[in-house]
Amino acid sequence: MIIPRQYLGKRQGSSITEGNMVYQFEDLVNTLPQRLTPYNDLSYQESKAYFSQSQMILSAGEWTVHSAMVMDSDNGIYITGSGYHTILKCGPNNTAGVMVVNGDDVVIENVKFSRTTDSRVPNVGSLLHVTGERVVIRNCWFDASNALNAITATVADNLTIESCVIDGGAGDIVYVLDSDNTMVKENRIVPVAGWDSVAYNAIFLASTNTGVVAQRCNDGIIVGNHVGSGSRIRHNNTGAHMLAGNNTSAILVGYP
């Protein structure tokens, strides 16, 4: 039995033969424009229909981001890079950050976010800011050595940050505000030299008003992270969080 080839337009197709069956499908990896390069601004690509059905695959290379890319789509955008060599880097005058994720159900993996010493204004901006729900950030690198924060989130329920390497920044390194069901899992968080570990936190579950359920972090899971020696993981005591398996030199600080 042979399954007829589907119409693929100008796109390439691939096939697998197994037994007497021939399975044909679109080859998304080798078909442009699904594989994006530094010539493409991701903000203008996310609304294209095929990215609601296939990954937004980023090539190796360095994107120079002059103003934060805003991802608003709720189509379940899945951004995957080529590893450490897919770099989204703030331009020298960019004081805002690399990306703002307002859309829901977004996955970002295998991408490096960066704001380094060639930026002209020191220690400003958040490399990645999340306001959407059910956003997953995994297997990414953050060089926030010249940023204020590596990752921030505001009312971003069901956020997951896992298996990332995070260096810097000058303020709270991972800052999450009024977000329920946040999971920060198995990350390595390394403060920059001279970082003020008393004024700021490696991970901060922050709250606008701890007395109001809708204005605080609730039911967070902070597990298996390795933070710099003497760095704080700060959380509200009213939030019913689970904190376990973080390195023993981390300082757990609860606030009312």
C-alpha cells in the first residue's frame, strides 16, 4: 500500500519507507523560510501561519537586537536555536533587553541571550521579560554581565525556567512578580564579580501585596538550582512554595 504524496507547493518533501508503507512529509528542517538567520527579525516572523504548526528554527549566528523583540502571538510559538552559537545580543544602545514574551504557550530553547560590556549604558534592562502564561524557557544561556536582570516575569502564571546557565546581572538575576505555579528547576546561576548579594537575589519570587492572593506568587517550585555561594533565594511565606534540592550554600529567605 502506498500513501499518496501530499501537495507541498515549492517546499521540499521527505519520505520514509517501512515495510510496504511509504510515509511522506514536509521536510521542515531543510525548508526555508522556517530556518531563520540573523537577517530575520523574529518579531515579524511570529505571526506567519506556518509557525503555528512548526518550529521557528534559528541558525547559528548573532542577532544584534537594537530594540526588544516583542512576541505577542498566542499560537504556541516554539523557538529553538542551534545551541550556544545562536546568540540574541543587545545592540550597544539597547537599554530595554532582547525579548518580551507577551504571548501564551511559548517555548524557547537552545538560545543564548546576551548584553555584554560593549553596551554603552551599563547594567540596565532585562534580557528576557515574560508576561504570557505557560511559557517554557529551557537549555538556554544568559550573559547578563552588563544588564540589570537576566530574566524577569510579571503575572506570568505557569512559567518554567529549567536547565539554563545564567550569568549576571547587576540586580535580581531571576525576578518573578505576582506569578503562580512558577517552576525554576535545575539552573546554574552565577553572579558577576562585585554583585551585591545583600541587596539583590539570585531568585526572587516577588509580590505586590502578600495579603492578596492575586497580587503575590503562589505555589512556586524552586528545586535543584545551583546558585553562587551566599546568594539568596527569596520567597513570600504566604505562597505555599516548595523549595528543595538547591545547593547548600544558597540562602533561603522568606518574607511575610
